[in-house]
Amino acid sequence: MKNFEPKENGERGVGTGEEAGEQGAGSKGEEFSPLPPAPCPSASFQCPIPKTQLLLYLIPIIGFFPSLWTLYRGQGSREQLAISRLSITLAVTWLLGYLLLATGAATSDFFSLRLFILNSFLTSGYFLVSVWLILRLMQGKSGRLPGFTNLAERVFGKYLS
């Protein structure tokens, strides 16, 4: 590690090894301690939520269950609760539409193919919207979806928050 020691003038860079021998750094087995993790500034300030937890809520179908658990407990930040409500609203809307279209396709002779095609469009839309929201959260943008966010706050805000 002699080549990576500070130069004589205090700058960091690639050294020759002679400078390291002159200063004595590294020859005595000195170790650098890593910085301790930064604590939250105060007890009233909440640490930021890991993005992975918010992204988990938006995974199609699977994210429904952690979202429901978060709303059931009623504990979490405003952002967690909002994303959970949105995830549940999207999943319930998809499931309701899926079941209605599948039932209509099973009972209809004339419209069955058309209803199955609509069903596949609905499912594809649900997955694409979920992926789009995941990408928006990864970019640091808002996880709001016009129409659905308001519906989620009105419906699930009353009963689960």
C-alpha cells in the first residue's frame, strides 16, 4: 500500500513509496477506522424510508400484502401510507375488473374473445402502471397517480388509516 500514501506536500495521490517510508505511515500497521453512521438529527425527525420498502409496495400483486399490513398497523410515514393506499387501490381495481371481465367472457358466447382481450389489456396496464410508478420512485419523483391517489385517500383513508 506504499504507492497510495499521501505525498510529502499533503496531497493524496500515487506516491513512489519513498515518501511513505519517510513519513512512517503504513510501516507501523496503522489502520483507518470507518466513519460511524450518521444518526438522525432529533427524535421528532423521522429518518428517510428506504426506497426498497416503498418499491416493495408497488410490485404488482405481491406488493398488495405488505401494503395491507402497513395500513392495518397504521404505523408509518405519510409517504408509506400514501403508497400503500395507492397499491391496494390499484390491486383491488385490477382484481375487480379481471373477475368481471373473466365472468363476462365465461357466460357470453359472442363477446368472449373480446372480453378476454380486454382482460389482457387490463392486466398489462396494471403491470405497466406499477413499473412506471416504481421507476418514478427510483428517480426520486412523486408516487402520485392522478385519479387513483384521490380515490385511494377517500376510500382507504377512512377505513384503514
